[in-house]
Amino acid sequence: MAADQRPKADTLALRQRLISSSCRLFFPEDPVKIVRAQGQYMYDEQGAEYIDCISNVAHVGHCHPLVVRAAHEQNQVLNTNSRYLHDNIVDYAQRLSETLPEQLCVFYFLNSGAYHGHLSSLIDISPYKFRNLDGQKEWVHVAPLPDTYRGPYREDHPNPAMAYANEVKRVVSSAQEKGRKIAAFFAESLPSVGGQIIPPAGYFSQVADPRVSHLLCHRHIRKAGGVFVADEIQVGFGRVGKHFWAFQLQGKDFVPDIVTMGKSIGNGHPVACVAATQPVARAFEATGVEYFNTFGGSPVSCAVGLAVLNVLEKEQLQDHATSVGSFLMELLGQQKIKHPIVGDVRGVGLFIGVDLIKDEATRTPATEEAAYLVSRLKENYVLLSTDGPGRNILKFKPPMCFSLDNARQVVAKLDAILTDMEEKVRSCETLRLQP
């Protein structure tokens, strides 16, 4: 705690000297020094309180006492690896299995799912990464993002789910014509970095046909020999409100072959998990390769994971996400009517995106305006950030304890800043019109 007393300027100077500039800060022109957090609030070195709208990692709230206590108590008794028998790992796997379709019943625990993009193998399949580096590898095939606001098939299309699924079919066919085989289809259940996208209902089911056993015959992916991987790292564990997992928004009959979990799973503790079907697990076991992770599945990590599930249930945070998220969507929808810069408001539960545009007809991303707005909100003690290819999507992914009152406060401040921005634009236009 002594370091917390260091003046902010000294902390910044030390960071600039000792920490690589590749490790970027929020608000680099005027970084915030955070020394404490609780629930949905963060506090700087002066004691100023910020409403946190972006820390989806602190899923059930920063420093939740039940999660902190679970980690502390287990750490006082034992923390070792998963090669020893221990109740925590099987208890945790069992609890997770109760939230998933019964086919997803084999679990692999890892030590971190907070950020995966630094492995070359994963950079190679992450378009937002490889497009800024060495480009797309010949064995990677990218389907269009199922974006009904900016994509080729929009809100006026009669069946965007089928149209986007047919694009997957086209990509598969094109790869096969080049002599390629399909190993897997990777998709965030709700694309976040892509711009807080809500895929049209039925899209995954069209890509992976539920009418025949999902284990044997997917319409496009499984027919081509691949498996369907649903990435729930940003959107799982009740964030969408209606369901515990975001892939369940696609229909009760849709079941992925693999589900990845991270970030919110440990409320800030480094833990992650992969759930798979028996056929997938058996195929891996047949290779004879052992899976081992030094920290994955440790008694402490599993105690933390169990505590997070307990808090979600005890505090009814999934239902809370539905009610608060719906209210926030309603408030943001009113902003869309009032402010032309707000082109679209989309989301489910406490996963919401506000698409800022320069022009309604072209939907040109309002990138600079979004950056300015986020900076102004920070000055008003609201922490928000942008995402999407144009960095123009305001992304709301707060801790699940984010309240109705928080929603009112944040949108009131957003409204005031947007109104001020519009008045400044009108002032400039008036000045230009004067002879």
C-alpha cells in the first residue's frame, strides 16, 4: 500500500521508464491512478469515485468480499496443481456442468483467459490483430461479421441469419476448392471487439444445423469436418441476462462442440476454462498428449470460481442484468432519438454498444467524436471505452452489480456532453455563416 502514496506524476514517470510502451494505458494524455475499487466503483489517489462501465472482468463487483474470502481461506490451507486429487476441481467442474447443455461435460482448466491475443497461433486467427501485422495466413478463412447495422445484410433484410450463414457456406466452399480442410469455426457468441455485435437469432443454428445431432452433422461446419467453438470469455456467466451463456441466445437446440471461458470466471483472479463434448475430448485423448497447466485447476482458483457462481446465484445477478440492462437500453434509445450522432443502440443484458456516426445515410464512424466523448465522461467520473473497427462504439460491460441509479447517472452525463458537443458545432456553423 505504500506505493499508493506516491504522487501520480512520479508513478507515471516510473511507468514510462520501467514498463514497455506496448503496455498501454487508458486515457494516455491524462491517465487515471486507481488505488482502490469496490463493487461498480473505482477510486483514484485523491479519493474521487468513478462509475466503472467497462470492467467486465470484475464480474460480480470489484473486490467482492465472498470471492476475496474464498481465495484467502483456501490459500491458507493448500494451493497446488491439479495432479493431486482435490474436491475443489471436481466440485467446480460439476457446478459448471449444471449451467451448460449436458453434451458439454468435459472440462480443462487454465490459468488465464483474460487476454489471449499474444500467442502467434491466436493472432493468426484474430482479424483485428493480423490485419495490422503480417496479414491473413492462407489457412485462415474469415466469414463476414454478422452485423445487421454495418454489414452487407442489414436490419431491412428479410432473413439476415440465413444470409450470413450462407456466407459461411461460401467461405467453406472456397477453402475446399483450394484443397483446404476445415478444422474449426471460431466465433464470439456476441462479438465484442468487432463492435458489440448482436448476431441475428438463428445464425449459429444455420451455421451449425440443430435439426440433426450437433455431434454428427453441422450444416456447414460439421459437414466440412470442423467443430464449432463458442468464445464466451467476454459475455458468459449471466451477463446477457436471459441466459447464463450468450450462445444460448441462438436457441435451445444449438450446442457448440467447445466453449471457452475466461475473464469474468474468476472476478479478476487468473482462471479460465474450456468445456468440450465427449467426442472432442476423446479425440484429444487419442493423441496421447497430456494436458497439464501449472496453475490451472488449482484449489485456490477453483475456490474462487465456486465463489463467483455462489455470488451470481445468491445476489440474483443474472436477473439483475436483465432488468438493469433493459432500463439502460431504454435510456440510451432515448439518446438515439435526441442526438443524431447516435446511430444505433444494440445489446442484451449488460452487454451494450452505442454506435456513433457522422452521417445517418453513410453511417460513417464518428471516431474522433467517440474518443472526445469518452475523455469528457472520464472528467465526469465515468469510465467508458470504445471498440469496433472504427473505434466509434461506446461499449458498456460493467460489473454485474451496476445499478438502475448508475444507469441514470451515466446516461444523464452522456446526454449533457452530447448536448454540449452539438451546441459547439452549431456555434461554429453560425460563425461560418456570418458575412
